[in-house]
Amino acid sequence: TGHLSDADLARINRGGVLAHTTDEGLQLFDAACRTDQPHLVPVKLDPTALRTATDPAAPLRGLARTPRRRARPTGSSLAGELAGRSADEQRAHLLGIVRTQVAAVLAQPDPDAVNATQAFRQLGFDSLTAVELRNRLNTATGLRLPATLTFDHPTPHALVDHLLDELGDRVEDEPPAVAAAPVRVDEPIAIVGMACRYPGGVSSPADLWRMLTAGDSGITGFPTDRGWNLDTLFDPDPDTPGTSYVDKGGFLLDAAGFDAEFFGISPREALAMDPQQRVFLESCWEALEDAGLDPGALRGSATGVFTGLMTHDYAARSSAVPEGVEGFWGTGTAGSVASGRVAYTLGLEGPAVTIDTACSSSLVALHLAAQALRSGECSLALAGGVTVMATPGLYVEFSKQRGLAKDGRCKAFSAEADGTSWAEGVGVLVVERLSDARRNGHQVLAVVRGSAVNQDGASNGLTAPNGPSQQRVIRAALTGSGLAASDVDAVEAHGTGTTLGDPIEAQALLATYGQDRPADRPLRLGSLKSNIGHTQAAAGVGGVIKVVLALRHGVLPRTLHVDEPSPKVDWTAGAVELLTEPVPWVANGRPRRAGVSSFGVSGTNSHVIIEEAPASAAPERGPVPPVVPWVLSARSGQALRDQARRLREHVVAHPDQHPADVGLSLATRVGFDHRAVVCGADREELLAGLADVTDGEAKPGGRLAVLFTGQGAQRLGMGAGLAAAFPVFATAFDEVCAALDVYLDR
């Protein structure tokens, strides 16, 4: 008739078959393409491929779209098994098949023990066993899979995605874990998550703020676990070859404490990895969790990684590395792999770039990440920097240049400034376009209003800072932000405490930010390096984290070691004041803003302007249930017990935190195989439950089923009690009653 009937159309939409013979089906498709009915859309089909699809149970999907590729024969029996199941059930069924075949190839007795997120190479596959797995899966699925299967789809989870694609011939990819909006080149960039580790035991932004408000210092003696020859390294005479006249600095004393098992990395490969790769990988995970994101859910997304890294001295220790790690040494010590390893481990498919512009590296990384987000190259980005000194080479080098502070402390802009203090650290920011952050429901910590990068050019010496170029980069950042200098309240300076660099930087700030300002609103100037030393590639991002924390708490912390401002600076040339004491940072009718500067020995300068987050309505606290659950999970039973212990210590140390707030934060974290739930009506019960988990034995659970046998089956009045105590239950029960009352005789 030249038409498809409504019944035929409904059968197509249900995934049914259109005709009993191939020729009849082709005739009906031709008729559909000629019809003028508005609800029918012509499609391009490959008749040859269509004639091979003789299985009447195979669903006809995506008829109104142009397929990405030609249809392929599918395993009819497996397709029948998957038919009628939900997407989650299909994935679980295929994952069971994959795990069973993987276990058979590897001679493992328990298929459920196969880690679905671990790479096949890490599970123990080589080229021969990979082909064996391919052959087994061909038999199990009825598909024709390539010999490169495990290389193209390197984890069981990724392989399941591919099998679903092959069996269903999907024409649309899974939606990204983080939705992205159309690109606006001038859009602000939101900071939605942060993580850091810095000297003085700082393992989080909260730890850093406690250090800043207390006015503490993270400077210590040389580390004792790195094989440095401490007996001969220090010599007060800077001319003694191979020695340092300084024996202090800011160090990550737990830099060797990498949890390789958590990331599925073997002990041999972990040993070959530069500690900078290790701590940066861990901090990226922590930053994503701080943003409320499940790192595993980002697999396959266009998330970028921008890493600032400048020291490469771990490779110089090759003679001290035990035998058996040679195969991992090249990637373990390559600077490029610092970003690539994060992308590989988390399955991220946006740009992965390692930047070395010396001490400006992390701010340049943030600048490039913002550009990539605005251009649409990625929808989310991790940006930051890391420095861990594997050897004392920098101390020896700068001792010969007389560039180090004798007491190991940076006295930024102080009359007592006598050199810099080398330090280590790592800082990571999670950033995305502001419109995406709002649409995705992410908390916006602050906004990158603008940034700029430039180069000294032909200055007075390769490593000598250049004042005019610093002024240019500041003005470029202001222009890109659409701001005047008076719109910025404070600057977190590079401020290394050197007798040459600090005066040049101060004069550049006076010439830019210090002009045309109200006398009662001078630019406030400080430097994080006075607390923790110069963390090199992690310095700039540390300044950004400090500014975000200051915005959150409404205080600009003081800069240490400034009894008297440097007399080498004409402080009367502009309205700039050092933060020798904490200063309240309150709203003044416009968004609060601060600049952050970093200048590299390479001559590359960077300046970023951070703005407070746009105002948003605070969520109202809902009714607190009479029983609060605290959920914990970890990769292993021991890690679960350790987590329970740390949580108990934290709650004891912070008695003002409401149990429901703790429960909400825990519930948003990533779930792993080893789990525990502690329930309690009050703080004491919850703490007692944590103690039980700490002392007990936790084992991974199997499948979970919850059975509701009816209100009152356990005890009389139970349903009424639930409805009275739990508003969510009462609402759900009322909805069910409203739906069923029209059918029930009451």
C-alpha cells in the first residue's frame, strides 16, 4: 500500500520484526522511504547487510538515524538472552561472561574475583592469552572479534561496552559523565574541586588553612628516607664542591607512601614511578572526590589533564633501583607520563599535557586548561603541578649561586630577605565552564575570571626576572578579564624572598595594581612561600588554593617573617600593603577578587585572576532521620578498617560536625567492593560503630537484595512508625496508596 500501519510502526518501536521474509522487508522499507507520513523518516540502509540479519529476534534499533557503521552479524542466542533486559542487567550479564572467560584463561577459580576495572595487562594477560580470550569470547558470544581485542578495549568494563556495541549495533555513544554546553570563548571557568599536599603535614586544603591561620611553618630538616648522604651534604661554606650551606626546606615526608594496589599498579612498576607521578595521581583522585565526582564515572569522557612538572632527577637514581623494574623505568621517569598516567588510569580522553616552564608551570597549566575548556577540547579538566626532589641537586646548584636562605625560610618582601627555600608539594584543581558547573549541580568554589602568559624575552640574563614583562602579563590578565586594577583586592605573589626577584616583582605590582586605587582600599600583598617554602612547579596552584580558602573564610592570612618591608622597594609609589597581619576580606558591593602570580626561571610568566563564586541559594537542611547511616567503602578489608579509624579520629576532633552532615559527605563518595555501614541515633552510637568496624573483619559482599514483606509483617504498627519517623517513606507510601486505591476495594 506504500504505507506502514500503526501496528507495524508500534512493532518497530518495540523492537519487533517487520516481515517474515527478507524481500518483503525490503519492499516495506522502500515503501516507508516513499511515504509522506510525517512520523516516518527515510533512512539509509545497506541492503546486503540487511539481508544477512535473518534472526527474527534481533531488535531493529535506530531506524531513524544514520548508523556509524554497517550492521554486522550478531550472536543470535546471546542476543536473545539480552532481549527484554534493562541496560544494567545486560551489562551485568555480559560482564559475567567476560569474567568467566578471563578466569578460565588465567586459571582463576572465582570469576567474581576478576577486577573489572583493571587492565588486562595488569590481570596477567600477554599476547598469547589475549588471543585465547578472544577465541573463547567468539564462542561464547557468537561474534567475530579481532585479535587485538584486549588492546583496543583494555579492561573488562571497556570490553563489555564493546560487546554491547557489537550486539546492539548502537548508533549513539553513552552520554558523557559530565555534560557540556555549547562553547563560549569568554566564559568564566569554575573551580569545583581541590586537593593538595604541602610541607608541614598538609594533606588537604583544610590542613593548609589551619596552617595559614595559625601562622605555622612547614620547614624541616632534610628527609632521611631518600638515600641522601646527609653526613657530607651540609657544609656552611658555599664554595665546598657538592655541598649545600642550607640543611632545611619544605618536604613531603610521606612522598614514598604510595598506595599502588588502590590504582591496580604492581609493586615493581610503582617502584619505577617517579614519586611526582605517584602523588599527582593520588591528588587527582582526591580532587575529583572533593568535587563530588566519581572518578570511575569519567572513563571515556573528554576530561583533560594539565600537569606542571619541572624536576626530573628521579631518573638520575637508576643505579639505585633494584633489578626487575627495567621494563617500567622509561615510562616511570618520563615527565610526559605524569599527565598521561592520570588519563590512562582513569580512562580520560581529553588532552593530557605536561608543562615545564619551571616555577610558573602550574599556573601555565591552569591557563591552558581554561583555554581548552573554552575551545571545547575538553568538558572537564584537572590542572595543577607537582614537585618532589629525588636528589639534593637543587640545593647544591643554588648554594653555588648564593641563592638560598640560610635558615631555610622565604622572607618574602622583607628587609631580612636572603634567598629562597626549596620545598615540595602538589596541588590539583578540578575546573569546568561555569555554565556546565551550574547545569551539572557542582559546587562552585571560585571562578577563574582571566589569565595570561608571556615571556621575558631578551632580559638582562637568562634567569634574571624582568619587571616590564611582569607588568605586561598583569595588564593582559586584567584586559582579558574585563577588569580594572582597582577591581582586584589582593595579590598572592610569587614572593620567593630573593634580594633581586622580590623588589622587581613589588615594583611591577606598584606600577599596575598600585595605581588609581582608593586610599582606603590598598592592594593587599602576601606569599604562601613564607609558610611552606618555594614548592616550584606546585607553587602557583598553591597560591590559587590559598586564595579560594581565603574567599571561603573571609580572611586574608598574614605573611610570615616580615618585621620590616624591604627598603629596596619604594612602597610610596602606589597603594600596596604587605599582609603583616590577618585582614578581614568582606564583601564590598562587588565580587571579591585576587591575582596570583608565578614567574619561571625559564622566563615564562603567568598571572591568574580568581573571583569569588556567584551567589547561590544555600540548600535547606531537610528533616534529620532518627537513625543516621555512615557508609564506608575501600579496596581492601584493611583499608576499610583504616578508613573507619581515621573517620573516628576526625569526628572526635570535630565535635561540632552534625552526624547527618558527615553521613551526607560519606554517601557521595565512591563505592568500592569492601563496605560497611554504621547506623546510630546519636554521635556516641556512631562512634561506637566505627570502633567495631576498626576492630572487626570486613569482607566484600556479593549481590544484594532487599525484601519488603509489607508494613507490619515484622511487628504491629511498624508501617505507621516508619511513616511518622521518616518523611521520605511517608511520601512514597502515600504515592503508592494514591496509585492503587483506584483499583482496590477499600
